Amino acid sequence: MPPRHLALAVAVAAVWGVNFVVIDIGLAHFPPLLFSALRFTVAAVPAVFFVGRPRVPWRWVLAVGVVLGVVKFGLLFIGMHAGMPAGLSSLVLQSQAVFTAAFAALLLGERPGRRRLVGLGVGVAGIVLAAFDQGSAGGGSGPMRAFALVVAAAVAWGLSNVLTRKAAPPDLFRWMVWVSVVPPLPLLGLSLLFEGRAADLAALRSLSPGGVGALLYVAWGATLFGFGAWGYLMRHHEATVVAPFSLLVPVFGMSSSWLLLGEPVTPVAGAAALLVIAGIGLSSVTPGRFRRARTAAATAGADADVHAGAPARTPRPSVAAAAAARSGRPD
């Protein structure tokens, strides 16, 4: 990945990590399914009236809208409302990296190499270690029902990652706006059915600055920016290259939960974070391929300058050249 893509991946991880603290704040103001419905409503309106059509088949918009918006976020919000702490939720949810790789192999035919498999293993070991530490520090890993709901949300996120890559939308911001159109009505219907009309109305009547701020963050920051940027990265790189960066989310999630919610971060959790970062390095950094791409781009640029009568120079490799060298196919 070129440096700007690396920086973007880390920025998305930071936004998503802090998002768990914001979700925890929002759940104090809204029932979970209503909160999720409002999140996507605010993300979609009024942007949907200005961005134009998604320029992909509607079946992909509906599929990702249901899997990501209704299933993944519905399960995550319910799980956190049922007792999963913000820091631990940020950790457990990142098992989606494994599910993404599995779905990519099944649906896209991608085969991660040995280096990436080792990196995923190291990163997952860090998640397991940190989850054990978080559970021990909190007197247990939380209700099993809540834990299972967050794991199921991770499965849905992994599937939605691969569906987004399969859809290959040309404009990722426009794509995310249209995906956000799908979840509100199903989530609102589920909220009325399971949470009740009275609870929903009470939450809407007692809106506070904290609730509104949480809603805006999860709608515009975590949804539009986060998934728009994530989809952009998935469009330009294999799923098994991008997915490991989500392992940084618990680092930001645990640290922000410690700073803002008072959840403890122990030396064991620090060791786990180092494992996560090491796993990302092993899974995503392929110096040999990047050097080959740089050499190829430099040679092409030098040849062009010589033929034009200009002094030879060594330009930086383009994203297209790096992607072509990485994938082994023309851009």
C-alpha cells in the first residue's frame, strides 16, 4: 500500500475505535435499534438528494445495506446495550478480519500467502490476549448472549467487506450514502416491534446535546467517512491486505475507553496491542513487491525522459503501477 493509503487506513481505524465510546454514550440516550435507524437516516439525508445514482446494480446496494446496516450494526448495538463494554466490543468485533479473509477465499477466490496468514494469526492472538485481559479485569467476559451478538456482528461485517469489493462502486462516498438509505425502515420496524413505540417516543422527546452529538459522530464520521474510505481501500487492494488494518481499531477503542470511560488498560493489554500491530505489519507490508513496483516505474520514467531528450530521473511510483505489480495484472 502507498503511504497515503496506509495513513488513510490508520485514520479510519482511529475514527472507528473512538466510535465505540460514542456508541456507548448514544445508547444512554436511545434504544439500540432506534439509535441505529437514526444513524443511517442522518447519514443518508439530505446527501442522497445530491449525490446522484449509485452506478452499481441495485442488488448490491440492497445486499450491503441489509448485511452491514441492519444485521451488523443492529447486532452490535444490541450486544453493547446488553452489557458488552466499549473497549471489549471494539476488540471482539475485529475478528471480522478472519471472516473477511474466509469470505474472500470462498466468494472471490483470493488466496492469502503464508506471510499474510502468519500476520493474521499474530493479530488474532493479540485480540485473544487483550480479550482475556479485558474480561479478567472486568470480572468476566460479559454475558455470553452479548458476546455472541458482537461476534455475529463481526461475521456480518466480514461479508459486507467482500460484497463491497464485489460490487466495485466507482464512487465510494455516493455508494455509502445509498447503502445508508436501506437500513432505516427495517431497523425502525424492528425497534417498534421489540423496543416499543413508547420507548422510542420517550427517547426522541428527551433529546440532549450529548445524544445529538453522538448521533452526528456515528452518522457522519464513522459511517460516511469511515466506510466510504474503507470501501475506497477495498476497491484498490485485496481484502486480505486491507482487513488487517481493522486490528488497529481495538488499540484506539481500548485507549479511548480508558481515557473517556475509565476502562482499565493493563500491561497485558499493551502487549496485546503490540501483537496486533506486528500482525498488521506481517500481513500488509510486502517490501519486495513495493521495491519491484518502484523499480519498474523508475525505469519507465527514465526511458521516457531519455527518448524525450531530457535528463533521466527517478519518479515516485504511481498507485496504478504499484497495484499492477502487486496483483500481477494490468491496471
